[in-house]
Amino acid sequence: MPRHVGIIMDGNGRWAESRGLDRLEGHREGSASVREVTRTARRLGIQALTLYAFSSQNWARPAEEVAGLMDLLRDYLERERAEILDNGIRLNAVGDVDRLPRFVKDPLERLIADSRHNTGMVLSLALSYGGREEILRAAQRMAQAITRGELVADRVEEADFESFLWTNGLPPLDLMVRTSGELRVSNFLLWQMAYAELCFTDALWPDFRTDEFLRCVSQYQQRERRFGLTTAQVKREDPPQRAKA
């Protein structure tokens, strides 16, 4: 079972347009997929689920659509609050959340704080998020730590760099899913995706429910995770060591 699954939730707008609806109706329907997939992931025992909800580049969309997305995000946080707290889910956010409007940021921070002691699955919302932006910010913060004498430049290891990422503390990303038939990663978890298995599906996000999610997990389970080793080496390796790798 993958420990950490990331999902690029794509196709809301096209789902709505194909039905003659406003694009925001697609995003609204997509929130039902968020709830169902979150429930399924928790039921499967997945440790962390990270959903690409709003990218750094999405700010460039028409102002009316951005405003509508912010309203939907606030509504989601208020509507799903009881679901998250009652099921032991810990809410997390990754991205430049300071760019979010206060009417979104306030309920987000409250729910993060109120769920911080939950020990079930970690649900991370990638908000105002970009993989390149995350790496650049981490590099800047690490450079500042070196300047302050907290790190020695020629002794920096991967774990040191990862401590400055927004995803610090989450399990390694095992599976990345992209919906809507697009075959690209769209600036999502670029560092974390180094050894992730990729699953692309034609389903638009509002149509991506439990069956599609289980199909992606099944694909993951059928793949051999080698981490640079040969098949023969993997078969000889102790399972816990492979997991740690």
C-alpha cells in the first residue's frame, strides 16, 4: 500500500463545459470527489494524501473564477470540518498560503490547529503551490541557515534540504495520480516525485471516485519498486530496508 499519494485534480472545467455548465459547477462537483477519495484513502490505511487544489499559476486565471474558487475552498473547509475532526484526520497545507484571502486563511488555520493532534491520515491541501517555487524557497531558507552558521555548506545532505520544504514531515511520495488524460506533472511535488510511481487516467476529476482510485492503487501494487537497484537485488533486500530507501 502506498504511504503517500498525491493527486493532480484536473478536468473540473472541462467536465462542466461539456455539460453546458459554468466552470465553477465543475469545481463544485469535484468537491464530492475530494470527500469520497479522502474517505477511501483513509479506509485503505494510506498515511498521507496530498491534493493539488490551487497552483501558484492559477492566480493568473480570470479574477471571477479565482474569486469563485476561493469561495468554494472556504465552503469546503467549513462543510468538511466535522468530517475531518470526527475521523481523526490531520489537515495540513502546503504552498504560499499567505497569498490566500483572509476569509479562506482563517478557517484553514483554525482547522489545521484543531486537528493537529489527530493521529489518522494527513490530508494536505496544496494551495498557492508550485514545485519550482517550493524548491526555490527551500534553497533560499537553506542559504540563510548556512549564513547564520546553522549548516555547513559542504556537509549539507538531502535530509537537510528536505527540512526546508513545505512537505517536511510527510512520508515519501509513493504514488502520483493525474486525472483528465493530461500527461504532465504541472509543477507538482517536483522534488518529492523523484521515485514516485505515476498513474494517468482519462477520468475527469468530478468522475474520479472510489473505483478509479482503487484502480490506481492496484497499478501501484503491481509495479516493482527498485530505487535504482536491479530486480535481483530487490528480491534479496530486506523489505524494511526497501521501504526506508
